[in-house]
Amino acid sequence: MTIKEQISADFMVAYKSQDMEKKNFLGVLKGAIQTQEGKGIEATDENVLKAIKSLEKGINETIESLKKEGVDASVQEKELTYLKPYQPT
């Protein structure tokens, strides 16, 4: 199973279990992959990992910014945990 297929399967599991927070985040991730495909980039595992890394970088920057402002970043930290299963160890 490719990473893209795993993300889609996990999206459906989250949808059926009504885990809307995870479903919404995986929807954003699927959108990032579809944007790549729209640019003519094939959704290989390598390219999907690039999209994941890009999303992870943005989340980390947001967390850093929120912490500087003294704002709770627990939602963004939880989003990072949603990305972990798709990244190589």
C-alpha cells in the first residue's frame, strides 16, 4: 500500500469514527497531494513524503510562533502526531 493510499484509508476510518479533527487534517494533507498532482507531479511515496515534510515544516513554524506569543499550541502539536505514521523512522 502506498503512503497516499494509507492516508486515504486513514481518512475514511477517521470519517466513519467521527474523529473530525483527524479527518479534517488528513483532508488538508490529501489536498496538498492533489495540488502536487495538479502540477504534474506523480504521487509516488517520495513525492508524498515531500508534501508531508513541507506541511510538517509549516506546523513547526506555527508552533514556534505561538509559543513565542505565549499561546497554547496543543492543536498544532496534535497535528504533528497525525503525520508521524506516514514518515520513515
